[in-house]
Amino acid sequence: MTAFAWAGCFTAISSLVFGFFVFFHNPTRRLNQLWLAFTLAVALWGGGSVWIGLETDAERALWAWRVSFALSVVWIPILFYHFVCIFCHVHQPHLLLGTYAVGVLFVPWIVGSDSFFAGVRPVFAEFFYPQPGPLLFACFTMMWLGLTVYSHILLLREFRRSAGLRRMQIIYFFIATALGYTGGSLEFLPMFGLDLYPWGHFAIPLYPVIMSYAIIKYRLMDISIVLEKSLSYLLLFSMAVIPAFGGLLWGQKVFFGRISYTFSATMLAFFHLFVLGAYSLKIRAEAAIGRTLFKRRYEVADALSRFSQALVTILDFSTLTREIVRTLVRVLTIQHATLFVWDKGKGVFAPIASTAEISLHVFPRFSAGDPLPLYLQTHRDLLVREELEYHSFRDPESIVLLDILRHLQAELCLPFCNTKGELIGFCLLGPHLTQAGYAEEDLQLLRSLGNNAAIALDNALLYEELKQAHILMQRSHQLRSLEIMAGGFAHEVRNPLTSIKTFIQLAPHRVGDYRFLREFGRVVGEDVARIERLTQEILEFSRSPAPQLKVEDLNAIVESCLYSLQVKLAGSAIHLKQEFACNLPPIQADRQQLQQVFSNLLLNALEAIDEKKKGVVRIRTFQQVTTQERVWVVAEITDTGEGIPPQVLDHVFDPFFTTKHQSREREGTGLGLTIAHQIVEAHRGAIDISSEVGKGTTVVVRFPAFSSGSLWPVERSAELAHTSADHGGPGGQNEVTHLQGNQ
């Protein structure tokens, strides 16, 4: 067997193993499907290399080259380019479709035309190498190399705009594929008369090794692999396939007098696939037999398995407890089930949910020291009435427990112990409707269900405690805010009420003084409007409605707030600059509430600048990636006003704190930033203010980016590319800049 054939054998095996391993991890994922297609093409080339390296007939060798190129070589760069487009989030549908069309056009020329392969010639005294046609093969080689190089250029571009874990993934991906392609490209040299032995063929099997290391260490393609599993596959392969292959070679030599390497390589591949698929085949065969011959038991096991996995996703305590008893009764076809959970406040195990027709108040409560909870805490296993009856004649403890189960008409008790080994609850199960006992398979499934249900109950209890703590904290915060608001409201309303009271007292005595009535009436009207505005803002603050979240574009929300600001800028010396990042990830937001936030922030920025002086209000959006790979969508508003002193900056979010006491168009109530802060926090965002006296103020609002099942939370966009356009208007200036990608 030639070195070329051995290299092909290694290539086929390593590519098949790695391709199917990635595919079966997530068969529905597009990236995994494309990687399998690419590795299959490489494996086919490996198998073709074995055929070529072992073929001694020139005509069959030419046919081997044609088939290998038509089924694998032509598709390797095309599938690799397609995979890279998905991996790097590059959208080039027309070019991608064109590459597949070119591949389809090449196939008939490869198989049936001498313009591609004119013939073969013996090389290296081992096997035959093809002689290319006059022009078509040169075009094919240019396409093959060009598409390969372009795919690696896309990887380099993605590398430059990535960071952290993503960058390390691309480094290993690039090294592995570049090494494999470099070795594979050297195989073209003898076709053009440069008779260098294609030792580069041995570099191709190295790419699965490097990719496997990258998967283990850097979770490439979002796969987390346990090294122990990979080693177990390797050990199984070494113990089963290699001895069998040695025996196959020995048997051929003994019984037939010669060894067929083609047959041996085929059998090696078959043994390899059999070892990989044996366990999966066993599992599927057992499932098929269970569905066919033991349908009822299979349905029960399947339902309990799926339910135990789904339990951990239910956080509402009442819903979880009801679902546990209902599902057990329905699936196991038992008469009733009652769930007891530890009540910390009362120090007892109390009934929480039951399918029995009697009230929960009728059931007894158990303290931690009672026989039943004490037994379950000590043994942490199922308590079966049938086993107790067998041991009751010689064990006093069994007699007590048996009496409890008989009194509660229970056949079995399922304990729920948390990760600390503490008993947090148990479920009493009644007899089967058919009066049949619990089979051993039922008990094993119930043990598994008990473990998952214990985790789910523990999570639900912690969630309930967290909700109660949050409610108490919210009430405390509201009471504190109410205290501040009461004082602030009294202070803010006192002055307007004084002017209104004075007007009411003087008006009857100065009925004929039209100037007094007109001027004082205007003041009273302004004071009444101020009280109305103050009352409205207090109502908005106190209601704090939950946001109605939808997937929104932050750029669109901010832009919708700019129109009124542009109207106010007309005729002023203030310059408005807008810089919006293109391809921003979406966010989950209540559009109306965020419009209220940004309108308030923009007006604050505008009013911070003296109308008679030149100034700049700048609004920009961008996405920000933290060191924990979390992606935020950020809006930043900057003004060149007088700034905020440090002693004032600490109180800007306090209710009724304001510096706008001068007579202006919009006198402040001190609730605008408080409401904005409340809304942003309800969106799980953050708002920060920094300021420098004499230079201006910057407000940064961050929202978590919304992602629906992407490979990473939100994919990073392209490099920043600035394009600007000025829009002139009457008076104020408005400059818009669109940013591409990250900042």
C-alpha cells in the first residue's frame, strides 16, 4: 500500500469522525450541516486517494481520478466558502449561487471530457497521475485556489473585528484549514510536470486534530466537549477495529495467498463506521422494540423522562406543584397523589397540592422529627409499601411507617432532596387504577423524576423567596420615595398656592382694575399649569407601569424624538450632531416609554446650553461588548453646556431635585430624570451621567441586546465606516453620521 493511499485512508477516517461528531451534536443547525457536507467531500477525496494509490491499471486509474474530482475535489472549496459565509455572517447569495453553478458545470467536463484530463502517466514508480487538458484544467485550478484564498480572506476580516473567545476560535480554525489546504494544494504540482511526491497529502488529516483541540479548549462552533468521551471513542476504536483489521490481513494471506489492500481499506472503513454507530444502533433498537412490544411501559417511561426534564424550566411554585401531582396521576394511572413541602415559617411538611377529592386541611402535617420525614431524610430513597409489609413482622420502624402509609392510602412515597442532601418535600402516591403494583422500571424512573423535581422545587422556593424580597424592597423604596415626594410636593405647591390664595383674596376688592386682573390672572394660570404638570408627573412616577416589551430598533426610537428638538433649534446657534451605528442589534423595549426617556434627556441637553452662545448637542448609538462577551446597545447624549457640579451630580436622580428654577419655557419639577431612571431599570438597562463643569455633560443609556438563538448572544458587526451627510435647515444645524458596526 503506497504512502499516498495511506494518507488518503487517514484523511477519510479523520474527516468522517470529526464531521459526524459535530453533526450529531446538533443536526438541525445549519452550521453543523454544512460542516458535515464539507468533511464528507474531504473524506471522499481521501477514499479516492486510496483507490488511486492502489490502482495498477492506467484506464481504471484515470477513471478513479475523474470520479474523485467530480464527487469531492470540485466541491471542497465551494462547501468551505459556504461554511465560512455562515460562520462569519457574510451575506453573498449571488456569489454563493454562482459558485455552486460553476461546480455543476464542471462535473460533466471532469467525467467525460479529455479537455479536463487527457490521460494518466506513471509517477514515483507507485501509481498513476493525471495529465491535464489544454485549458479547462487550468481554469479549474484558478477557480479552486481563488475561492480557497477568498474564503480565508473572509476569515481574516472576521478575525480583525472580533475579540476574546471569538478571536481564538478563528485563529485555530484558520490554522487548521490553511494547513490542510496548503498540503492538498501541493498535489496539483505533478499534474503540471513538477514531479514532487505529494507528501502534503499527510497534512490534510491534521486539520481534524487541530479543530478537535479548538473545540475542547475554545468551544468552536458552540460545542462543549468532554475530553473523556473523545478518549473513550479512541480507546474503543483501538481495541475493536485495529485487532480486527490485523486479523483481516492475516486471514487474506493464509487463505488466499495475497492481500487486497483495496478490500482491506474498505473493510477498515466499514469497521470504523460500525464501531461509531453500534451504541446508537443499540439505543434505537431498544426504543423500537419498546414502542412495538411494550407500548404502554414505553409511553410511561417516555412521558416521565420528558416531564422530569421540563420540570426545571417551571419557576412558579403553584404551577410546579400542581403539574407534578397531575402528571404522576395521569402517566402512572394511579388513583391519587399528594405533595408535601417543607414550610420554613411553621416548621412542618405541609400538603401543597393533591389530586384527592378531600381538602388539603384534612391531611396531617409532619415535623422534621416525625418517623416518615426522618426515614426519608436518612435513606433518601423511595419508600414502598409492599416492601414494608414484607419487613414489618421483624422491624418496629417498618410497622410505624406502614401504618402511616395505610392511613394516607399511599402505596409509595417519593422523597425530594436538594443538592445539599436536605429533604425539602415528598409525594405520596396512591395505588394503580388496575390494582397492579409498581414495576422496577417505574421505580427507577420515579427516582430520576425525584432528583429533577427536587431541583425544580428548590429553584421554585428560592424564586419565591427572591420575589418576596424584591416586593419588600420595592415597597421600602416606594415608601422612601413617598416620604421624599410628600416633602417635595408640599414645597413645590406652596408657592403657586400662595399666589392663587392672594389673587382670590384681592380679586373682589379690585374688580375694576383690569391690568391687575390680567397680569395676576396670567400668573395664576401659570401656577395652575405647574401644579397640573407636577401632579401628572407624580402619577406617572407612582404608577410605574410594566413595559410592554417588543423587539425594537433603538435608532428608530431615538430618531422619532428628534423632530421636536429640531424645531426648537430653528434660529438658534446650537448644532445638533447625530451618529447612528448601522446594523445595530435589536432590543426588547416599550417604544412609548423609551421615547419619553430620550425626549426628556434631549431637552435637558438642549436647555443646558445658553441660547445666546454656540453649542453642540451630540447623540450617537453604538454596540458595546463587555469582557464577559455580553452585548449592549448604547445611546450617548452629550452637550457642551455649563456642566453639573460634583455635589449636584450625586442627586440628579432624586425625586424633586432640580436646578431649573429660573423663568424658562420648561421649568423643572425634578421628576424627569427620576422617571427616566425608573423606565431604563425596568428595561434591565442602565443610565449613567458624567459631567465636567465648564465643558458639558454626557448621559449614557445602555440596553441588553436581544438575540433569538444565534451562535453567540449577538453577533458582532463590521468595522466602523463613517459616512456623513449635512442637512441644512433654517437656523439650527443638523449633522447626521451613520456608523457601521461596533464601537
